Amino acid sequence: MGRLTSRGSQIVSLTICPTMNCNFACTYCFEKHRTGIMSKKVQDDVVSLAERITDMLPAENLNGTWFGGEPLMGMNVITELTEKLRTLAEKKNMKYSADIITNGYLLNQEIVDTLVQCDIKSAQITLDGIGEFHDATRHLTGGGSTFERITENLRTLKIPFRISIRHNVHKENANQIPLLRALTEKLAEESGNHLKYYSSPVSFNSVSYENEADISLLCDDDEDNIAMGMMKDIDSFKIKAHFCGASILPYVAIDEQGRLYKCWEDAGNQEYSFGSAAEWDPKNPILTADIPGNIISYINAAVISESEDKECMKCIFLPVCAGGCPVRKVRYGHRQCVAYKNAPEKYVLALYEKAKKKKAASHD
């Protein structure tokens, strides 16, 4: 119980899925898609859960992350629930803000303006390469290209919040890294929008881990080179006590039915749910959970002892890695080591060069 209650935070963070429905059929998707949107009753349960969490923690900020499915397919939920969460934050003398993870296909100026009114500060949109490289993995549910529509949205819409362009890197599209970075810079220049490119190996995804032979994950020969290439997108090298929010008690994901999960990749897959927004109380997290093990396992995943893993204890990147991805460790019994584990000198030198450039730019 100590591990559960000792992890405090200045931020109460809720990942909220207005719907698990999606207009895309991405080849590496880990989600259980289904129709339906969050009811008003479940919305009220989410607000009640947020109040229970904020009653327990002396947090200064309440943050929502809109996820899915494709969250823009549930815009009414976003607008209605934002107002309720904003009211709660004002009551608690907290600051409210939100971000969104969207495929970007449904964006138009009206939706962008509504998202601004809903206190959206940033968005993540994925592009897997240029043209056919993107469309090969991120296409419509009935088939059909999405690249041109998304890039046209980014080029022509006036978007005042930050946008991260995520590139899911695998063996077939690794050569797109410099091209997609350049495209992101070009779109930012043409639109005036704040766009920033970053890349992430598909191998960090749980579905790709289970289906390695089917979706051509990074092979050993490629992985170090790709990891080195991605260092250009690393902003900092911070010591932290957790790999992600899954190992911190007040960080929860909520699907459209009000089921709770520790990892947002689990949202919609009720096998991994630990409770409900209506019933779960963080002051008594074990007794109010439907499946207590689905909380405890994630919290304990960040705990590493010498008797459990001597290799981890000898690694220079502990505790920066915090033991790796809790999902991979809990579900498959394997660590997710940082991609640059076997090249620490190259990593540190890359960070040094980045810091020099940043310092030089600040003096210009």
C-alpha cells in the first residue's frame, strides 16, 4: 500500500476517451474499437472521480488528455465534459488544461476553434512518412488515403496550440525520418503553426511486441542507427522516478463506459480494467477496485531490487529508465531498455551537441 500512496504529483492527470470508435484502421493499432460515445451519466462519474482524486492530493493542476478511438468523433463529449472539469478546477482553486491525441483527419477550423475554447494546449498527430509510406499503415477503416487530407489540414488551418507530429518508426519507414522532419518544418513555415517532429519505434507498442514477425519491427542491425538518428528529437535527460503515468496512482485512463485503466493503451480492453469511475476511490484504492491486481502490478513494475534484476542494477541508465515500460514488464515479463543502452557515449555526445546548438541559438 505504501507504494501506492507515496507517489504524489503536482498534476492530476486523466486520460479520457469520449469514444472507442475510430475512422482509421491502423495496422499496428492496439485498441479495441467499438461504436458508442460517453453518456452524460459516465461524464458525471468522471467528474466525481476527479473530485475524489483532487480531494486526496494537494495538486495545483488538473489536466485532461482526450484519447480514443478517435476523440474528434465525440466532440460533444469533449465540450460538455470540459465545462464540468473546468468548474471543478475553479472550485478547487486549480488550473485546468488539456491536450488531445488525434489522427488529424477530421480537423477543420470550427473544430480547432472549439478545441481552443476547451483549453487544449497541445495536440499529437501521427504521420508515418510521406504519401504512400503513411497510407500503408494509417488508412481509413474502409480503405483509402489519409496523408493528403491530414497534411492539408496542417497547412491551411490556423491552429494556435502546439502540435507534435509523431512518426511511428518501423523497418519499412525508417528512411522517412529526415523527409518527415523536413516536411514538418515546411508545413510549420507555410502555415505559421507550431509544429514539431518526433519519432518513436513501433517496437515500443504492445501489439507489435506480440506480432513481431507480422509487422516487420526494427531488426538488430537497424535499431542502434535509428536510435541515434532520433536523438535529434530528445529535449532533455532528466532523472525521474517513473517510466510513465501507469506507475503513479492518480494517473488513470477512462474509456467511454467509465472503466478505469492504468495504461491508456489498455483503454477499452476490459480484461485490464481495475475498476469504474463511479466506484473507485483513490483513498482506498485496493478495496474499491474490481480487480486490485490490475493496479498493484503496474505500481510494482517500477520497483527494481538487486535480487530481482542484477542487470538493471548494473546499468548506468537506472533510474532514468525507471525499469522500462510497465505493460511490457507486467504482461510479458520483459524489460524495455532504452534504445541507446548499448551506445551511452554516442548518446551523451549527441546530447552535448544539441545543448551547444541550443545555447548558441539563445545568444543569436
